[in-house]
Amino acid sequence: MKKASISILALSVAAAVAGLSVATADMSAGNEPSITPKVMADALHLVMDSDRTVYTQKIVNRLVKKDKVITASEHFEDEKALVLPAQMFRFGSELVAQRAADKPDVNFTYSLQSLWPVNRQNAPKTEVEKAGLQFIADNVGQNYYAEEELGGTKYFTAVYPDIGVAPVCVSCHNDHKDSPRRDFKIGDVMGGVVIRIPLGS
Amino acid sequence: MMSDSGRGGRKTLWLVWLGSALLAALALAYILLNGENQTLFMPGPLSPGHHQLAAACDACHTDPLGGGDVLQEACLACHGDDRKKPVDSHPLVKFSDPRNADRLAQIEATRCVTCHTEHRPEITATDGLTQPLDLCVHCHRDIAADRPSHAGMRFDTCKDSGCHNYHNNRALYTDFLLKHQHAPELLEQPLLPARQFATLLDEFVEYPHDRYPVVALALEDADAPQPVDEEVKHDWLTTAHAAAGVNCSACHLAANAESETPLWTDHPGQQGCSQCHALEVERFGRGRHGMRLATGLAPMTPEQSLLPMQPQASHRELTCNSCHPAHRFDTATAAVDACLDCHADAHSLAYKASRHHELWQRELKGELSEGSGVSCAGCHMPRIDFDVSDWLSRIMVDHNQSANLSPNSKMIRNSCLHCHGLPFSLDALADRDLIDRNFRGRPQAQVRSIGMAGDDQRRALEKTGGSP
């Protein structure tokens, strides 16, 4: 028997979106409060990054590295292990995509990508993704913002550096059999979070 | 210039034509609105997976004016659970990300009907596939760059036995192949997992604990209102129902639309069973045994099957009691005899001469522990760890045998690996003749997947300097 695991990330993101109009309302354009895509993306990223950092440090690193009571594995069901932080992030993203499909006002997507992905599906694909991931790797601490058109829809796309914050992040990527890079250190940019907000056709 | 008689004759013809058309329209409208069998309107035969539902157009066409969205919802209403992670390796969410818009432009993978169009037997292949066999090329044309072992392979071989399954790839993905590459032909302790129902009763919120507490009942506790046949009493008393406190009324008192209080019925249907075994009944309705009942049609009978069946069983109706006769509900009967009473294909007919059957007989005799024998149900209605809800799962017999049928790689994790290693299982399931002999003999097929996965891993590790 097992208990199903859930991600709190999606709920947090939804809460963040709901709270944005209060936090950053711009009354200058008419009487309707509004926010820019950049502010929305920055706020979303703040929630995503905080939740994942908490999961990585307080759950995975503590239980796996410090207390050594359980392992974390990409095959968590077969191994009866914890979900990897990157998977927790992706599962949340998939749940958001599923829920947001019926909510045009909050329809956005996000993903975790890398120039050195363990899973090749997470390599940059569009020109903006490629440029953005290279930019955040070359310019430590800076974000990348651009617009792009995919499938006939324009998107505001933001790319944020994803930093190795805990020993488990670095050791997992350096030791994974499918990892194309094995010299990561804590504090390195290991990849990027790509947030995409539709701007219309 | 036309004469008066010519004009009159033509007018009569028009009137006859108009009257005939009107009568035909009325007849068709009557059949459409009131007739049970609407196959007259079908544009073509259904695929083998759905052929039983030919008389129930509204099973899929839930809204006669609906379009693609209605059909998509109908697909997901029955198949939705299997189209999610981790069961499905190509779930909808993979394609809803805008970064895959270029792939969707190649093939509209978010719609079931893109690959599974109905009523088109001329283009329908195994498993209801109506796309060319090389459809993987749309997204994976550069696969050889990532996996050199695939260089030169044709894309119409991707779904060969033991290679890939677009949906359920759980026993075929690279890491799984590598993890199990050295597993022996026969495990040290071949054993099916034990069912969890009685042990988890306390956690089932829907179980009628208040009316039927889990306390063993004696003969004098039977609450049938009329005198009961001695054999019935004996059957009930010696089975799990009496031992678990399930009295006669639990099944025989059924809700009735005409009365506020439940009324006694001598022949309770599956509603009686579903009061406690709702999940089993629901899964039964998803498979080929129960899908007609679940759609409101008369029960399935062997004569309607496309598979070879025993002629004497032609008219047997498939309900819960077909395999679990009241009041014994003997699971041993349901696991083999009930199957062989109907099925007459080569694989079924060869079962009693197989090693699997020999083990089953030894289990029944008590020579081997429970779960050591291999019945029909042991493989085709496997014991799976099923998510009862978001918070609870239990090991149950999956009564949707269709979920574990084709492609046969879907059986590997749920069935084969309880007793056999992965390499042997892959080879055995790729050998059609061996399957027909019910696995008497050794596999002659040799699936290359595990060797290819190992080769690719060695190349990748040499390139990056990593270790397995």
C-alpha cells in the first residue's frame, strides 16, 4: 500500500497569481488594476523557486543526506523513494498546465531546462530558450526576457537561473549515468526555469 | 412538347418518389429515436476493441451535434485513467506545452482520434491504430543521434514486440531494461502478491460497516425472510462472506425506485456486488467482459466475440455471477474453469497441458503456497496495486482484463515479473508460437532491446567519463 504524493507547488502558484493584483496593481492604465507579464513571471518564479528550495533543503537533503532514512529517485514508485526536486517541480508544472487550460486569464506554462540536461527532453528547444539559457549561464545572477511566437501564438518568455542550492543537487547531477556534465559545484547555474505567458495570436 | 398524359405520369412519379422518401425518412427517424439497434447508420464497422458497442452509438457520440471535443471526452471517459502518467509515456500534458507546438503541427497528438479513428476497418491495424506504423518518425527522426544502437532501424519496427509501446512503456524504458538485464529466467520465489481487501476493510469509507460489522456469522444469524435451501446455506456459511459478517440481506436487499425501503430480490445484479466491490465492478465494466453492461446494453455473450469460443457457451451472459456463481463465489473457479468454459483459442486450449496449470493444480491441492500456481486470471486479471483514491491504494484483482492484454508488453510488470526475469519475459512474449502452446517449450525469439540499451549506456559513459 502506498500514499499518493502531491505537490503543493501548483496551489502556491495559483495563490500567487490570485494575489498579484493586490501586490503589484498598476492603476495608471484606466481604472482596471493590471500587471505586466514581466512582473507576473517574476512573481511566479519567486513562488516556484521558494517552494522547490524548501522541498530540496527541508525534505530531500535532510532525509537523504543528513538523516539517511530514505533515498530520492527518478523511479520513485518502483524504488519506494522520494520524488526528485526536479520531478516535484515538473509534476507541479503539469498540474498547472492541466488546470490552467480552462482559465485563459491565468494560462501560463513553465519548465525546468538545462544546457546539460540529464533527460534530453529538457534541453532548450526554441531559439529563445537556447539564447536564454546561454545568457543566464554567462551572466550569473541575471534573468533573460524575450518574446517569441510558437504555434501561431505570441508569448512573453522569461528564463531564470536555476542554482544548485544543496549537496543533493550537485551530487545527483554529477553522478547520474545520463548526465553530460560532471563538475557542478554548489552555487553553480545548473539550468534555468522557463516561464511562458501567452500574449495573444 | 409534352402531352397531358405525359405530364400526369411524371407528376405521379414525383408523388410516389416524395411519398417513398417521406416514409423512408419516418422509418429512419423512428429507428434513430426509438430503435435499440442503430447500426444502420454506422459509416463503417467498429474496431475489434469497440465492436461490442455497435448498438450503442451514444456510448461515444454522447451529443449528436457534438464534434471532436465530444468524441475526445468520450474516449477519456473510459480510457482516461490509462492516459495519465506514469502509465502513459505520451500523456496529453506532454503536448500541451507550447514548446512542443512544432511537433503538434506534424501530428495532432492531443486527440485520440488522430491515431485511433473508428469506422475505418480498411486502415485499422492491431490495437486500433489507424496511423501508418512509422508514425514515431514525426518526433523521433533523430533518435540515432541520441541512441546510436538505433541507427539504420526502420521506423515501422518501433512497436515490434519487446521494443516500444507509445502509451504504456513501463516495462520497456531504458532504465528498466538495464535494471533487470541480469534477472534469471525464474525468480527464487515466484509468487503473486496477496490480495488486500479484507485486511484494509477498516480504511474503506464506503464499506457498510454500520450494517454489516466484520464479525463472523453463524447459521442461525442468516437473515433471509424465507426458508433457504440447505446447499445455499452451506455455501454461504463456508465462504468469506459469512466469515466477514456479510449477511443475506447485504446482497438481496436492493434499492428500488418504487419504494423508499430496499426490497428483497432473489437475483441481485451487479448493483448488489458493487455495494462492497464497487472498484471491481467498475473495472469489469471497462473491459471486454463488462463493457456492454456498463453501456446499458444486454450482457456480452461468447457468440458475439471475435475470438474462438466454446459453442456450448454461445449464449452465456457475462455478469459477475458468470464467473463467481452464487453463493460460493469461489475464486478458484473464477480463475480457471470460468475462463475455459468459454474461451477456445489455441492458447486457452493448451493451458491444461502447461507447466503453469501444473503449478495451479499443486496450489489447489495445498502442495504449494497460495499465489504459487498460475491460473488464467493470475496472468490476465493480474493483482495490481490500484489507486483507490488519491490517498489510498490496495492490491486487487484487476477485472478489466483488457487493460492488460495488448500489446502484450503491458502484461510484463503486472504479471510475468512476479515469477520470471525481464529478458526471459520479453523473449517469451515475442514468440507467437510459444504463446499458442501456452508456453510449453522455450522462447525461440530473441528481443534485442536490453542489449541495445546496454550498448548505448556504455557509449554514453565513455563519452562523459561517468559510471553506471
